[in-house]
Amino acid sequence: MDLFQRFEKAFMPNYGVPPVALARGEGSRVWDVAGKEYLDFIAGIATSSLGHAHPALVEAVSKQVSTIAHTSNLFLHEPEVLLTEKLLDLLNAPAKVFLANSGTEANEAAYKLAVKYGRREGRSYFVAAENGFHGRTIGALSLTGKPAIRDQFGPFPIDVRFVPYGDADALKEAVTGDCIAVFLEPTQGEAGVVPPPEGYFEAAREICDSTGALLVADEIQAAIGRTGHWFAHQADGVTPDILTLAKGLGGGLPIGACVGFGDAGTLFEKGDHGSTFGGNPVSCAAALAVLDNLDLDHVKSVSARLRGGLEAIGHPLLKGVRGRGLWLATVLTEPRSAEVQRAAADAGFLVNALQPDAVRLAPPLIVTAGEVDAFVTAFPRILEEASK
């Protein structure tokens, strides 16, 4: 029985059976169990910021796991303090941090903070965006505007009103003095890497300020250099009330963070929330290695090279390119993203068929100019194969 059959026999069917079984990685490259090499343009869903087996990450994790691997929240340890101090320094604003294990847990913490605020202020409902994605646990799923994954698990414990993403007028109409919080992604990731119109987040900030609602920025995919900035909201000159982080922060190890700015950072009281593994010393060591070794100038340079190369391709299947930084989607003229993903894998490149007409590209942030050029050079042939 091969590995794929064993997987199918042992696992619940929610993922299906993945098409490739990976055995190892180095830099921006991975190898499957048969020894085939791929250039990785998925990076664990925008997670492996430093690529695979980065020396600094290996050293930090190895050193930490040989020192102390777990403490629980009953005790503190230096890596978690160093990490939160580093995050607050990069954010450059008064705030406090809760460390979790994942993006959905970070959003659950944000949801609970908002609930406390809403009860204190006598507010009753949330606003979120259509096609937004905030996670699959019940609180986070309540705020997720994707009926296909949401509706079968209702009813939900909170009243959430969904508005079209990027429509500032619709947002203004939906947010009143009774609104607790507005949950938004700076760019919608799972919807197909869809950035908002210019000025949208500034408008959201103004709407929340005028009504007293909290603005929650879900940067689970967008933060930690992915867009060319440490945090995506910094590009818009907007500070949210609550910020959620995960994915790229740990460079492949599980970690999430919920940041509360100003008053939102002190809403929790002792005993209000917790996590056994949140702030794990090994994950914190990994996150520190990521923050210490990312080069934003490099991200900006190679992302411009990747986007420019893709936009110069003339092919009837390629409609255009959208996104920010090293977080792009190639938009297709036909719903053939699955075919593009298969053709890319055959050619030695891993990409993600995110929507029927959109393919996500999120390589490690250490991807080289040569590796970007190799993908751009191969992409017309990939499109041609996908068109057959």
C-alpha cells in the first residue's frame, strides 16, 4: 500500500487525498517521496517565510527544543517576551499581545475581545465582508462570508451582517452605533487574493471612528513581509483596533497572535482567555528567527520582478495579475485553475488553484530572482498545457 492509499485509509475525508507527497525541502525547493524536485510557489499557504530548512530557523528551533520545549501558560519564558517586544517595536504603537497557535485561534481571541467590548458598550452585531475568510472554528466561521463552508454549520452565536468587499458606501450604511466591530482582510486571501480599491481601509477606519465600532484587521496571510511591509495595514497608513497574525510569523511552526491597540489591548481580564500551547517556546524561537532574517527590500525587488514578468506574458488563458508583494493571483479567462495547477506540478512548480479562475502564487520570501525568472519563463508552457 503506497503513502497515498495509507493517507486515504487513515484520515477523515475533509482534505481529499493531496496530489503530491513531500519528503524534504531546501530554500524555495522541495522534493517529493519519489525524488522529483519542485520550485515551491505555495510556501505552505504563505507560511514558510524563510523557505525550507533555513539555517537560522533550524538553529533557533534546535537550540530551543534542547533547552525547554514547553511551559504552558502557567509559567513565562524569555522567547515569548522577546517576540512580543519585537512585534510591538515593529508595530510602533501602544498595544498588547495574546499568543495562540493558529490564525483561526487568533481570530477567536479577536472575536472574544470584541464581544467584551460590545457588552460593555451595549452593542449588538458585527459586520464582515462577503467572501471573506477568517477561519473554521465556530466564532471565526461566524465571521466568514463564504456560504459554501459556513451555512451547513449554522446557526451561529452572533449576528453578522455581510457587505460587498471594497464597497465603502455599503460598509458605511451597515455600520451604526449598535455595531460591535468590523472584521476585514487588507486583501482577501481565500477569495482569490483580491485587494481592495484605493482608500478603502482609510474609509473603514473613518467609519469605525465615527460610530465607535472596533476595526479588526485579519492579516493572517498578509502580514510579516508578505506584501512588502511588515504589516499590510502600514501601507494604508491605518492602525486597526485589533490585528490578527499567524502563518508567516512562525516560518512553518504553528503560532498566531492577536494584538489589541489602546483600550482593546486591556479588554481581557485574568481568566478571560487562554491557550495551553499558545506562546510555545519553540514556536516563539522560530518566529524570532523569521523576524530577524526577513529582508523587506528583497521581497519588494523580487515581487516586482515576478509581477512584471507575469504581466508581460501574452496568452489567451491569462487575463491578468492581482495582489500585493509576493502574494499574487494569476487570473484566468476560463475556469481552468485546476488544470494550471496540474500542468505546473508536471513542469516542476507548485502553485495553488485557489478559485476556478485564479491561481495563487505565494513563494517563500527568500525566493531568488533566478527562481522567479525560471517560473515566469515556464508559465506560458504551463498555460498552454492547461488549455488543452
